[in-house]
Amino acid sequence: MLAELDKEKEQAKKESEFFVQNLHQQKAEVEQKIEKLLDLYIAGRALTLDEYQDKKQKLLNEKLDIEQQIRDFEQTGNNWLEPMRKMIFEAKQAKILLSQGDNQQILIFLKNVGSNFILKTKN
């Protein structure tokens, strides 16, 4: 299972690199649009100050949204893989504890892993 998880992690890493690269490209395109908009306004080509400011604000908002998506993705990324890895190790630990038959260690393990401490027989 860990080997499959590592394969999944590699695949997710490749996909995330492509995703982030795409976001950076979108950001660069928006920045180019802002520059072109400024050039049009400076040249006095059919843009009033209000039109310029409105269009610039929309582009800046779009740029901020893209930057936020990049930050969010960098912070969270593929964090869903680590809880899965932890679950695999805990399952292995549970199997070892059950084979040893040490009820005190099993109780400690269950308290660390779960939040519902009542078993079916209420013991």
C-alpha cells in the first residue's frame, strides 16, 4: 500500500506542477493585459479615465484571485496523502498490538487513534 501511495504522490506532484505552472501563465497574461490597458489609456485611444479604472480594477481582482489560488495550493498541496500514510502505519501498529495481546497497550493505542472509546460490549 505504501508503494502505491508513493506512486500516487508522484502522479499528484506532476499534476500539481502543471496546475501551478498554468496559474503562473494566467497571471502573466493578466499582467500583460494590464500593461496594454495602460498603454491604450496613455495613448488616449478611446478610453476614459472611468473606463480605464474599471477595466484595471477587474484585471487586478483577477490577478489577486490567481495569486490566492497559487498560495492556497502551495499551502495545502497534496496533504490528503499524509493522513492515508498515517492510517496505514496505525493499521500495522494495531496488528502488532493485537498479536502481542497486551490489553493495556491496545487501550492506549485506541485512545490515541479514536475518539469513541466504547466498544460493542461496552468494555
